[in-house]
Amino acid sequence: MVGTLRFARPTFLAVFLALILGSAAGAQSAKIQVEARPIKSFHLSEPSRTRFGSLEFRGGLELTSTHRDFGGVSAIRVAADGAHFVALTDKARWFTGRIVYDADRPAGIVEAVLAAMLGPDGRPLAARGWFDTESIAEDGGTLYVGIERVNRIVRFDFGRDGVRARGVPIPVPPGIATLPDNKGLEAMVVVPQGLPLAGTLIAISERGLDARGNLKAFLIGGPNPGEFSIVRRDGFDVSDCALLPSGDLLLLERRYSPAHGIAMRIRRVALGAIAPGAHVDGAELVSADMGYQIDNMEGLSVHRSAAGDVVLTLVSDDNFSPLQRTILLQFKLVED
């Protein structure tokens, strides 16, 4: 059984500042230009509508770049300042930068960097076949990345080394090794101090199913490690997760069918309901289909704005396809 995880203490914002300042120094890093086209409305046929379920639309961006390696964004974490972010692509690259705003609406991306993720030997992760990086979790100066196909989790000391940090594999429960080849760890989050399960890395599979057809999930380290399951509904798969300040777990989910195209959904699960052996479900906060400004939504982050609002940031994975888009969307959580 995996023991208690060791987490570094630097603040998340300090990590990002160190990352940005040192990111261009490595041979595997490149500063890039990212163009951003505003997305002013979320619903295609109701442009003046801003309320969607429990969320209020703040704005969005369609992101493009001429750099050949841009795209495939599969996870994101936005710092407490609501601006600096670290994301990863499913080709084992870091994508970092800063969101700029017009009032509270996202207006652009600056200081953008792409960098190869490094393995324990200093070579790119992709060089050893660990390229399908799909999930990220942070705790202070430590970042954890989940890799599909090889079903591994690697730890990076960002507080010390920024994008030049070397990923070191951590021990994982045996059940992770048996997850489907391309439906493995898709969502991870570290539970901070002061909440139930503090010190635990929660790792959720995209479509690793138990005997009842529900999603396998894992509690790694912390006070009570083990496995639990999440009810799978309506053909949706999990693509990311994040914790609200209150402690509830948000699940970003997506679904694709040739007949109906892409859909996304966000569910809210009570953190206190999660325990080894538990079978949990959650209420829907929002859902959207091709009538909305969505694509293959894969990344979710939560931060609190200077005004005190809880803000959700979502990003999409364009699969490096000219038929898809990289978009960033922001919503405010409305607690009625």
C-alpha cells in the first residue's frame, strides 16, 4: 500500500513565477505566440444568455498558434492569482503562460511556453514511450502527472526546478496497472489540509469500469488509501476533476457519438462521501452539447477571484486536428 505522500510547501503562485522565469533556459523549451479570439457567448442561438445551470458564463477564448507542437491540451491548473497557469498536452509537453483579462473576461494568453516533460534520466518522457499525459494534480511545489497507456504517475519538483524538473514515478495501487490501455488515469487532485482525506491524491479513470459498470477511482496516500467507484451515467467519461474551496469534488465529463457529436457535463460530488469501498454519485451543475461553444473538453481548474467568486476554467483538447479547436472557457459558480 502506498504511504503518505510528501508534498512541498511553496505556494502555487510562487511555483508558476519560478516556472515562467526559468522556462526558456532548457533546450527542450520554446517561447511561443498564442493568438486568442474572444468567445463572447456560450450558447450559439442565445448570445445574450449568461446563466447555465449552476454556472454563469464569464467569457472564453479560441486559442491558436503557428508552433507545430501547440495543441492537445489535456489538463490545466490555474494559480490563485487567476492568471498564471500550467497545462499539459497529451504529447508529454508542458504548456505554461498567463491569462490576461478585460475586466473579468479572459482576453488573451501571454508569456506562453511549450516544454518537453523530462523523465528521471533527464530525457523527454516521450522518448521512453510515456507520452500520453492526461492528468495533473498540484500541492504547493509538487506536481503529479498521470500517464495513460503505461498507467503511471510521476512526481515533479516544480518548486525547485520549474519545467526542467525530472518526473519520478511514484508507487501506485495494483488496480491502476490493469486499467484499459487508452482509458486510464484521466483526472487527479490532491486534497489540501483542513478537508476530509487531507494529504490524499485522488486519481480517477476515464473508463476503467468495475463489475457494476462504474468508474474506478483510487485514494493514494493520505489517512485512508484504497479504491472507490463513481456512478457512470448516460455514456459520459471523466476527463478531469477539481476541488471547490468548500471541499466538494467537481467532475468534468465528456461524451462523443457520431450521431450527436460532442457533449460535456460537470457533476459535483461530496468529498465526505468518498472512502475506500464507497460508491458515489453527484448532482449535475451544467451540461452542454453542440449547440454551445464547446469542443473536446478535457481540463478543469478552480480558483477564487479577487472579488471572492469561485471561478471554473475549462480547456479543450483539439487532438492536433484541424477540425477541432483549443478553447478556454470561464464560469462563475452560482450558489443559489
